[in-house]
Amino acid sequence: MRLKFTAGIALVAMMTFAVGCGDDDDPDNDNQAPINQGSDAGGTDTDNNGGPANTNQIDRPGHHNNVEGLAWDGEYLYTGSDDTTVRKIDPGSEPERVWTYEGHADSVRVLAVDDEGYLYSGSQDTELHKIDPAGDSPDVIWTFDAPGGVSALTFDDDGNLFVSAGASLLKIDPTGSTPEELWDEPYIGMGLQSANSLVVGPEGYLYAGEGSGVDGGGELHKIDPDGDEPEQIWALEDDEEEWGIYRVRALVIDDDGYLYAGSDDSRDLTGDDSDERVIHKIDPSGEEPEQIWAFEDQPGNVTSLALDGDGNLIGGSHGTSMEGGYVYELAIDDEPTTNWTYTGHEYWVQEVLVTDDGDVYGSDYVGAVHRLQRSGGDVEHIWTY
């Protein structure tokens, strides 16, 4: 394990206001040609789990391209896609689109819902939008110009919003008609890399996982976000011999403060042998992290993690080729064991979400969203959108 400490560098973000919403004339975009408006169309998309830009769009109701953003407000599902749109979906026994938001100019990478029900969408177009999603059409509250493409969002218990944008981490007060930056300078402790996973623990510390895989490494940082300046507590770099941390795409933390980190090793895509596709349970307290266990039996590279109300870990993974996406449940009391694995996704699973009633949603690389219901230790597919 190697620990490093890095000073912050000042970047100033600008705030603007904009409004955009979808066209209800084509509710499911059935007549829309498959599109790819990602930042690296036709080439390599380093923000897309290290794979090639998605040219496998499928002409179907719903999204036509990679869905990386999922959010839940207790009643409705929200999906964000490389097709630049955000959708509000009434899940029911069959999915029904309520509205489509078209206010972004590039791929929508991440979605989040706050305690008041407002929706936040972060895009590769370097904009973060706060949206009132109520009713049959979205209402934009504000638009924030970030210093880079927005790749991760999370809230603390006070409702403050942490934003990963390019190489910067920002702390924002999102209330009111304009957002307010709360740090004098952004946190730039990850070099030129971006954080692709953020989570706040029960003691208020912020954890950031770097997942770009650029220049052969990933990092995991513990940050004290209080005050006018963020303070790095520790930083764990890629260490193949001891940890196998690489491309930290997924972070969740339980009520006891244990951190779960999913490692997605893009080097395996080249055909090289690798043992770094691991889920780590970590005690992050103190000045250095302690690994409790490392689970290596999940299918493929870990792209997303979620915890359900019973303390089970839900994971999303992909195989070593474009085909093969997996959603699975792990019991994690003492030693992790697999309860079930769902293999219905034809392509990479990008995001998983667990609702308060226990349903599981998984999204994939070609724009499909699957709804799963769990019962008696098994899982049932309900629909695909």
C-alpha cells in the first residue's frame, strides 16, 4: 500500500441558467435514429469503463445508447443516457415514459435525487442541472457550469452536494435558485484523473474512487469535507501486490462505516490475466485504510454497487468482451457469498439501483434497463425498457 498527499489547485466554476425539456410528440423516441453523441464517438471512450465508444445502439422504445445514470425518488425511475436525454419512467407492471428531458448537449453520466425530490443530472457537456421532476414535464431550477465533464454525485446529511467534474471535486449548496460553492478551492488530489464514484460515510467523511484507468492506475481517497477547504486524510493508490485496487468504479458504505469498493480492471480487456476484478470490504477509519476481505468470485469487472435494506450488496459487472452483463446479490455478513446472479443483459451492465421496496434495476451499454424483483432468495425479470 502506498499513501500519498497532494495539494489542491484553484479552479473557478461559473454559474449560468438554462431551460430544456423533451418533445412529447414522440413519447418513446420510436422514430429517432440510433445516435451516439458521446465525447469520443467512433473511438475509445475512456469515461465509459474503458471500452470502445458504443456503436451497438438498438432501435427500440426507450434509450438508444448507453445508460449510466439511474435514480429513484420513491415512486418514479429516472434514467440518463449517452443519447443526451433523461427520462422519467413510471415502472408499474410495464414501464411508461412520463417525460423526456433534452436539456443536455452530451452524454448524461450521472443522476441523483435529493431528500426534497429534486433531480440532478450531470453530463459530459460539463453542466449540472437541478430539475423539478414533478408532473408531466421537467422544470429546470438552475444550470451549473462545472470545470469538466460531470462523472459522480453524492449528498451529505445536510443536503450539500459533492460533484466530480473533470479533475476537480466540488462541494455545493444546491438549495435555492442558484447553487453556491462552499470550498474556497476545489479538491484536486487525484492528479489529472476524475473521480467516478463518490460516497459520504456516517461520520461525514467523503470517499472518492478514481476510475479512468489512464496511465495505469486507480486511487481511493478519504477526505474531510468540513470547512472552507477539503483535507485529505489518506489516499490509496493502485497496488497490485497488496490490494489490487484498479479503476474504482463503484463505492458504497454501510451503516457501520465499512466501505465497499468495486474494482474494474480494463487491462483484462486486452486478454492479459488479471486478479484485480475485486470487491473490497474496507475499514476506512483512522489515518490508513484496512482491508477486511477481498471477493474475487463475482462475474467480470465491477462497474456498480448498491446496498439494500437488509445489508445485501447488489453488484453490476461486465465480461471481457462487449457481450455479457451481470447483476448479482452478495450476502456480506462475515464472508461474502453469492445469493443469485442475473444474466439477462446482453451487453455490459453499467449501473444498478435498489429501491426502498427491494426491486433491482440494471442498465446496460446499449440502452436497455431491466427491472428485477426478488423473492425467496431468487430473482425474477419483470420487464425491459
